[in-house]
Amino acid sequence: MSMKNVTLRQLRVFEAVGRHLSFSRAAEELHLTQPAVSMQVQSLEDLAGLPLTEQIGKRIRLTAAGDEVARYARLIALQLREAEESLIAMKGAEGGRVVIGVVSTAKYFAPSLLAEFKRRHPGIELRLIVSNRGAVVRHMAENEIDIAIMGLPPREFETVSEVFAEHPLVFIAAPDHPLAKKKNISPTTFSSEILLIRESGSGTGSALERYLEEHKVSPGETMEMGSNETLKQAVMAGLGIAFISEHTIGLELSVKRLAILDVLGTPVKRQWHLVHRAEKRLLPAVVAFCDFMRSEGARLIASQVGRQTL
């Protein structure tokens, strides 16, 4: 048993198989045939002396040994990409790739920011991964993203973060809801209302929990929703009231499908952060993206929200 003769090709193939948990999808990504992918994985297993994958029905999953090899394969792939981008920078050419993790609430403004960045830096390749907060933190922990756009930075490991824009959160209701026309609504009112909430682990859900704790309010009936879109549709249908990012409701406000409630202590002012692992080396393309977000992010978000609410 020896891994000394492992090739980069074998590791690249196995990393794709581990990411997709599918030989066919890995083959499609790498522009190979499925038998070629299977052969590379078999060769790697022979060198490892252990099974790296196992088939359960029609599904593929990694063994414990496979998880370990896949982790090192990802690290090697990242280091090769860093070396490539460093050489590009030394040649004076603008290029490279930035993998950006975005929490789901930020997906309402992130694409327009990325489009503007791409116009200014056409040689830089962008990859966007949109997930809930928990998934973005996991991607960061596994070093699968270069930079994240999120609310509070994770506490699970050491990170470097900076604020680039304000993030207001508000309570919303259908325009014909009895609370929609009231002023200075006390948070204690929510004890007798149906409160629609985001799933556990979301940034918005955590912010709501902190708000209710600060105001010593125990909500009445609650109903969990898996996304901002489901939350908005439920509120528009009159199912209850919700706490949500103001950046996600511009369109619905402009056509008067939703109303922001005048609740004491709101809007709750949070911040949007750029976050990366403390030990991560920021390559030129990532530095360019951070500089852009630092100088233009807040302005572009404000202009986009302003256009939606006209």
C-alpha cells in the first residue's frame, strides 16, 4: 500500500466524484467517459489499499477512507489554483477565479453586484454558491469558498471579517392586516399573533430570536418556513406576520403586496460582512473583489433597493 505514485489526474477525478457522489456527473464535468472515471477511481483504490467508494442501490457514497482522500484532493486542487493565479498576477495579467459563498437572504442583491464587478474585471471568473447560513459556514470550514457575504461571522473557527453595508430587518404583514395601519406597535403584540419564522440556522432567524429576547417577548404560535420566498408568499396570503430582510421585499412593496409594520425598535440594524478564514491567503482576484465590495457594495445595494421601491 503506497500513495506515492498517485497522479494529479486521479485526485482530480476522485475530487469530482466525491463532490457529485456520481460517476456520471463527474465524467460530464471532466469531459471524460464514465468507464474512464471508474478506472481512475479503481486505480486510486488499488494504491490506497482500501475501498474509497461504496454503492448503495443506485447511490454512491464515500467510505471513511474516501472522505479523507477527497479532503486532501480538495486541498491539493486549491493549492494548484493558488499557484496558477499567483503566476497570472506575476505576469501582470488580470485573471483568476473567485468562489463566493452567499447566504440566501443576500441572493436578492448579490447577482447585480457580481455583474458590475464582472464588467469592471472581465478576466476574472466568478462562481457563486448560494445556501443558508449553516451551509455557507460548512463550505468555508472545508475551504470550498474564497470569500463569503453573510451577516454575523461564524464562531466555529477563526475568521477575518469587515462590514461593507447596513442590513435592515423589519416586520411585514399583508396590506389588509389589522396591524398594517397601526403606529408604534409594541413587540408584546406578537404574543397573540401567528409569527412566521425562517428555519433554524438562518441568519434572519437568529436575529429574530435576539430581538425577541431583548424585548422579553414570548411569541404565540409560530410557523417555520424554509426560504424567504415561501415566507413572503405566506404573509401575502394572510397566514401571519414575519420578520425579514428589507433587502428581500423591494418588489413586493413597490406593488403593494406587502406592508412594513411600524414596530418599536425596528428596523433592526444589522450589517453585511465579507468573511474569510483567518489563515486563507487572498489571491489577487479575491483582493480585487474585496476592494470592489468595500468601495461600491453599500452604494449599489442602496440604489437597487431604491429602484425596487419606487
